Amino acid sequence: MEKKKKIWFLLTNYYDLFLQGVSNTLLVAILGTLFGLILGMGLYFMKSMQIHFKDNLFQKVAKRICNLLATVYIDIIRGTPMMVQA
């Protein structure tokens, strides 16, 4: 019974902090998901650029650099464990 009283005391006296923690957690989760979506789409478009024979020298170099950067980033992120990245 003592444990229930302690839990009820915490919930009634600190509910505003619990709500603030939930809202902050949801905000971080939503922003992280949106950032990951934007980053993933950008990497996809960088990786899928095709070099055509009609492209001028600048376009060919830019497409190769974008493809190389996307490949390196994807290989590093996929190749390392999550705890090492953290």
C-alpha cells in the first residue's frame, strides 16, 4: 500500500513535469523522423543521379561528387553499430 501512495503522490504533485516530458519526447521524435526523411530522400536523389553523355564537364563532376558523398555516407552509417555512432 505504501508504494501506491508514493506513486500517487508523484503523479499528483509532478504531473506538469510528466506532461512536459511527454511533449518534449514527442517533439524530438517528430523532428528526428522528419530530418531522417529529408536526409534519406536527399541521399537517394544524390545516389540515383545518372551521368549522361550530353552532360557538360561541370555536371559530370558534380554528379560524381554527389554520388561519391552519398555512397560514403551510406556505407559509413550502415557499416557502424548504433552505439559507436552515439
